[in-house]
Amino acid sequence: MIVTYDNEVDAIYFKLTENKIDSTEPETDRIIIDYDKDNNIVGIEVLDFYYLVKKGLTVADLPFPEDERLTVSQYFNILLLFNPEGKYKDCYIILRSSKN
């Protein structure tokens, strides 16, 4: 999994696989899901991330595979630790994990 956060636009992207994106569907007006040709989730983008977190967004609200939820939860915590309230405007964070 690769997680990128861009503070200029307050957007976070969780890239779950290296599969090619075949389609993109909005889950809501701020949550966008990328799918491969077999309809598996390739990535999840959350726009207005800090706004949604302040409103109560949690990992459980996003359609992550069960085996990825702990990793994503840890990323949420790391991001909130390093950039509380989204106040650092020159912040661009990339987090990587591997199941190997």
C-alpha cells in the first residue's frame, strides 16, 4: 500500500494495488474509488480529509479490505500526529507498506 497526502488540496490517496485503474466511481462527493477491470479496489481518494476527520470520518467509513484496515488506521494516526489539524501548508507525505 502507498499512501500520499497533499496538504495543498487536503487530499489523501490510498493505493492498495499496482493494478491498472479501469474505472473511477464517486462513493460520495468527497470519496472516490478506483477499480481495476475485475472490479477490485485499486485506490481510495478522500478529498477534504481533515474536514471529514473533524466531522468524524474513521477507517470504518471507507471501503477498505479487512486485511488493510489496521495499516490504514495506523496511517490515519501518523498523518494526524505529524500534521495536526492540517495546519502545515507545505506538507506532502508519502507512506509505504509491504506485506512481504
